[in-house]
Amino acid sequence: MNLRLVSGGPHVTRGIGAALGRAAIGPLMILLTGDYGTGKTTLVQGLARGLGIAEPVRSPSYNILKSYATGRLMLVHADLYRTRSLADIGELGIFEIMTPDGILAVEWPGSYLPPAADMPTLTVNMSMPPAVPGQEDASASLRRIEFNWDDNCPGAVQEVLRALAA
């Protein structure tokens, strides 16, 4: 299934993430793609808030991996921009630290991180729509968010996404 939303700014993107977090059940892998500055970490910040995680969530660009166990479900947040192969990812131990009901949010998954066979996957592609001539300032904070999932994605997550698009 495929669904597209437009976010009007970071607060809206966090709100979308929070709605996902409230509906999420694990295990769930969320693969986030998009250029720099499109809001991938912002969406994960909302996801964490929806899971009840109070501590600040920042991009794990330099540590590559950060886990948060203080919410309703464990959240593992990874940024694989600096990895170059499935072997690199294997050395991180991402799947080993996941709890069976945890959420794995992966920025920059690359083409070498396939969805885990036993883990439902939601793919999120974020982009900036082209600026509208004469309205560049107004359109600067807009983001397109495209969600793709298959039948094994939790029904509650699918329902939230459909409600957000309505």
C-alpha cells in the first residue's frame, strides 16, 4: 500500500510521527529515506514522543546507533549514512539489541539493508516539493512524506496513516 501526505512544517512532521508512535506495535522496522534536511530525524522525534519517550532524540549520525528503552516500546534509532555494506551493518548489532516488540527506525538504510523477513516494515520517503514561484518562503517548510507498506504492517499503523491522509 502507498500513501502520500504533505507536512506544513516540523511541528506537523513530529505530530505525524507521534501518531505513528501511539499506534505502533512491535516488532516494526521503519526505513526512512530522503535528502538531508527533509525531516527524517524530526519524524523519529515525534515517533519517540508517541511511544512515551521523554528524553531528547537527536540524529545518531556520529554514533550511528542510539536506543531508547524508557517508552512503551523500545526504540532503536540508526543512521546508516556512513555504512557501506550489509557486513558494516552486521557489525553494529542492530538486530541483536532489538527487543521482540521494539521499533527500529533507520535513516539512510541504503539498498543493502533489506527488510527483515520476520519484521513488518514501513518505508517512509521524505522530500521537499518544488518551490512555488513567488511563494518560496511559504513552501520552504513543506515536506512530502510517502509511506509504503505491505500486508504485514500492523493494522493500527495502517489505520493511523489512512486517517492522517483523510
